[in-house]
Amino acid sequence: MNTFATSIATTELQVRYGKTVAVTDVNLNVPAGSLLSIIGPNGAGKSALLKALAGAVQIHSGEIEITGPPPSFVMQSTDVDPSLPISVKDVVSLARYSNRGAFKRFRKEDRNAVDSALERLNLKDLAKRQLHELSGGQRQRVLVAQGLAQESNVLLLDEPINGLDIISREIILEMIKEEVNEGRTVVLTTHNLSDAGKADQVLLLNNCPCCLGTPDEVLTEPNLRKAFGENEMRVGKKVFLDDPHHSHASDNKDEGIRSF
């Protein structure tokens, strides 16, 4: 297994949108070669935290330390303008612009990175298709492939598998497993307790951390009730999280319900 000297550390991190506190008091230490899942209700600050780690929003206070090159940030899938003439391969190739600089041609290593990302996300047969022609799951795989093509040691994924078809879910989950096994650091947000339970660490978030630790330590009924409140339902011995606001609006109609 390859090892990288990359890790993520935050100290008393706070992000605000105007006067509104999106997330606060976040203290993280994420070792290289590990997976951190961030889970919480809608509006808990999960995306804000990822954007702060990616440098996509300015932090209000606190500190972020990421060892190594800038992280790769994969946002949630969004609707694509049908008039936009861009192919799957073009989208993934955009990841290499910062590596080659303006007005420079792709190098062999750029082409190899793009081809590898397309293959790992099972997109080679779709490389020439227009992005707007794809399903929601396929489009999400394209965005993840773009993140992979950056070849960063830290991969930040904002709800990469919520609402996706089974095939796309399995492809992305396998990629995450491979990245961690290769020594890279992966941070993902999710509403799915089963997916969160596969991580090395889980951060239960509701604007401020409710609990941080191993899945067994964090994903307990008292902790979930504290974070989710009335959005939690109990049927027998199972805990369900009802959050209908998050899905990729395409492939999985039952995605609003999470069981534990």
C-alpha cells in the first residue's frame, strides 16, 4: 500500500454565511489513508464544512491544516443545461487545467489521469456522450471521475451516492475503498447510516459537532436522536432517519428514508 503524508486538521473552525453560523466548533484530525463520514440532518452544515476544507468558502474563525497539495472537491450533482455542448470526457479533462496551465497542451500524464478516472468510474463507453444525455447516477460518476483526475491526496465528496442507482452507488463506493487502501484521505457527507458506518471515523453534525469517533461510538440511538430530533423515527428495534430534502432526484425514490 502506498502512503501519503497527507492529513486534515481543524481547530475551532467556524463558517458563517453573513450573520448566520453554518457550522462551528469543529475540531478534526483525519489521518492519511482513512475515511471520515459526516452525517447530520438537512441544514446541519455538512456542505459548508466540506467547502471550507476545500477552500471554496472563507472561514470566519479557527484554523485548517491540510498537508500536501490542495484537496479535490466533488460537489453534488446538479441539473445540466441541455444547450451546453460538453462531453463526458471534456468534463473530466477540466480537472487537469490547473496542472497544465493556460494555453498548454495535454501531456501524456494528463491523458493517462483522465483515461484512468473514466475507466475506474466505468465511463469509458460514455466518454463521447453529451453530459445532459446521462442519467443522474451517470452524471454523478462523471463529477467523481473529474475529482479523481486531479490526483490529489485528499478527496472531498459532498453526498456522492445519495439517490443514485445501485450500479452507480457500488462503483463509487468501490472507488472510495480503493482510494483509502492506496493511502489517500477521503471525507464524504451522507444521509445514509449504513454508508457512514463503513468509515474509520464518523462526525455527527448539527451546526456544531454532536459526536466524533468510530461508527460504533457515534451511530447510537441517543446520539442520533440528539442530532436529528423529530426527523428520527423508530420502528421496532430499527431507527429510521426521515430526510426527504436530499436526493439526486433521479434514480432512487426511497432515498429519503435511512435505516439503522
